[in-house]
Amino acid sequence: RDLLPPGWLSSLVNNAGHAAIYGVLALLAARAAGSGPRAQWAGFALAVLYGATDEWHQSQVPGRTA
């Protein structure tokens, strides 16, 4: 009997990949915004906002899931 649900590894890899890519987006956005904590928060907020709107968009496309 398996202790982990089927497909857990692909889900883990998929989520880790998304986290890495959005982390890079946040770093680049923070760098473009300037330096300091305010720029870091702006980069983080931009990446979260982009990710949320991208998930919403995917939920509207037939055959895709958010």
C-alpha cells in the first residue's frame, strides 16, 4: 500500500518549478523597482498579483485547470 497519493512526485516538481519561476520574477521586478525593502515588497506583490491573474486566466480557458 502506498503512503503517498498517486502523482505526488509530478505535483511536487510542478509546484517547485512554479515557485522557482515566480521567485525569479519577484527578484527581477524588485531589481527593476530599485533597492531597499520597499522595492522587494513591490517585486513580491507584483509576482503574486501576476500569478493570481494567470491562474484566473487559466481557469477561463477550456481544457485548462487553475
